[in-house]
Amino acid sequence: MEPDADLAAIGRLIGDPNRARILQVLMGGAPQSGSALAATVGISRSLASAHLKQLTAGGLVRAERRGRQQLYSLASGQVAGVIDDLPTCAELIERIMAEADAVLTRLAPAEGF
């Protein structure tokens, strides 16, 4: 993932449940064929192919031809690290939002909101 990566674009890529599941499968580290990913995720091969094309274009996944097969893996260890950290980030954001909501609730009567 590049330092100036478009976070909104990355969010759209990983926000789709099927693409998120594909990324989770690829977190296992072993390169996978599109057919294997489709079967594991439970989607058609054509849908998996479309998702893999988007993930590859977005720089999260790389494709490598081995013989007649196209194998997919995460683009880098950095991508794996970011994906691995997402649940922790989500928990932190939820906690911050809950604290902000509590502060606003306490201020509302005093400020006339």
C-alpha cells in the first residue's frame, strides 16, 4: 500500500463483504486461484473474478501466473498488517464515539442543544 493511498477508495474496496472475505482468506498467506477463492467465499467464479480485478487494481492484491493458473495473494506484508489491525481500529473508533456522545449528552442541557 502506497503512503498516499486514497483511504476512501480503500474503504470502498474492503467495505464489500465478499471482497472482505476474499482478503481474509488471503491472510492465510498461501496464493489462491480465483476458483478456489470463489468456492471458499461461496460466490460464483465470475463474481470472484470481478472482485479480484478490483482488489488488484486497488493495490491490495497481486496476481501471478503459474502455468495455466492465475494465483492471487495479498500485495504485501503491509497490506496484511493493515487488515490485521482493522478490528482494533474499529474498537477504538467505537470507544471514542461513545465517549464523545456521552460528553455531548452531558453538555446538551447546559448549552441548550
